Amino acid sequence: MKVIHELCDICGTCVAVCPVDAIIVSEFNVEIDNNICTNCLNCLKVCPAKAIVEGE
């Protein structure tokens, strides 16, 4: 999974639905740890900004 930083508004919605805590949110950025991510697509489905896409 990949975050398109130009679209992300750092709302944190994706963090709430990640079953393996693979999403790290800082004050200025959101990252997905693909070593932990199980590709469940929960984050992609709930992102209101459509800032999460499949791929690394």
C-alpha cells in the first residue's frame, strides 16, 4: 500500500481501521509499513481523500 502525500490530509481515518497497526501518523506525514501490512485494503476503502493506493 502507498500513501499519495499530496492528497493526504492526515485525518487518521486509516489508522482506526488497520488491524495490524501498519500505519504510522506524524504531525506532517502518514506512512504505511509494508513489512507489517497484510493488504486487507481497509485503509484504501475508508480514506476520504482517496490518498491510499495499492503498490509500494
